[in-house]
Amino acid sequence: MIIDFHAHVWARDDAEEAMARECERHGVDKVCISGLASPVPDLDEVKRLNDRCYKAARDYPGLYLPFVYVNPLHGKAAMAELQRGRDQGAVGLKLWISCYCTHPSVFPIVERAMEWNWPVLQHSWHKVIGQYEGESDPLHVAELSRRYPEMKLVMAHFGGDWRYGLRAVRDCPGVIGDTSGSMTDNGLVEGWVRECGAERLIWGTDMPGADLLLTLSKVRDADISETDKALILGGNAARLLGI
């Protein structure tokens, strides 16, 4: 089984259809999708994007697995949106850049996800310049993991700079790296497997804003064992999702 752990519905009206075609073409079995909004979205925007994910799961049964996207700064409304997502069949939580993942408003959100045994997919990107206000760095992810060591915490994009991200979370066994977002860095898959083990790496594309085949090839062409490739491309995701 091949599972894309990180894809989106967003500005493209045909995203769900286009991604489904790509998955069929390249043998991808399941795709975890979440909304992608403005940096600090209002509640209506969050709900609209989540509804689109739930509709995609209904329109393409067996392919799309919706994650609830929330802005933790919405407080009780965010908790209600989390429950609404569960009622709609969501299987995980996605956090982007509304606030740092160490902000106190995040804690009740992730605690509820942990109660439900959901994985938490946290955007993380280390930048020299251009960091969004509230955009979590890998060091924030590490701090969150140390607060909740039992959480199924996936750090998206390797943290942007994969070497920096690896150093930040290497000693946090609860953090799993996500391959999405980086296209051409040689050695990133091998380096992560060498330092953390294949069990702590998961494949994601960031579709529709990224090329599925290119992101797939950086795992398939990596200098690691076939067993490790199978874990990264689907085995680890299946374990997190209880498939």
C-alpha cells in the first residue's frame, strides 16, 4: 500500500479530480487531505475548506482520508470544529501557521486528538528570512513533542531545511518526518533513515502544489533497503492511521 500523508484542497477547483488521476497513474492507494487557508483564517474559511475535504472523501471513497484543519486561536469554536470533523469521518488533525504549535491554545486541540488516537500533522519550516508570524520551526515541534511524548506527531516538510529539522527532533522519538515540500535535496531520505530509522519517516507530496512522481522518486530512488522504502511509502502511515 502506498499512502500520501500530506496533500491539500485549496485554490484549484479541479484539485480533487487531478490528484485522483495522478494517484491512479502512479499506483497511490490513499491520500490524506486537509485544507490550506490564509495564514490566520477566520472560522468560515476553516469550515469551508474542511467541508471540501469531507466531500472529496465522499466523492472518491477509499482514496481520500480527510484531516480536520483548525485555527487553535478560535478556542471553543476550534474544539467544536474538531468534533464536527470526527462526525464527518475525519481521521487526523492538521495544524498550519495560525500560531506556534507551542502556543497554549494548541494544547487542548492536540489533547483531544490524542484521546481519539489521531495523528497530528504539523506544518514546520525553518527559514533564514520570510518566516510567517506564528509559523512553527522544528524547535517548536520538538518542544511540543517533549510536552506530549505519546502524541503521533508528524513534522511536515522535514522542517523545511532537512538537516536543521533532523537535528532539532532527532532525540524526540515521537516525531515522524514528512518528506513533502522538498524536491531536490540529495541525501535527505538516506540521512533521516540513518539518523532516526525508517520507522520515523513518512511519504507526503504536498499536492496539488507539488509533483507526485518527483516526490515519489526521492523515496523509490533512495539508497535504502526495499523494506525501508515500503515503510516510508505506506507502512508507517498505515500504522499511524490504524489501517
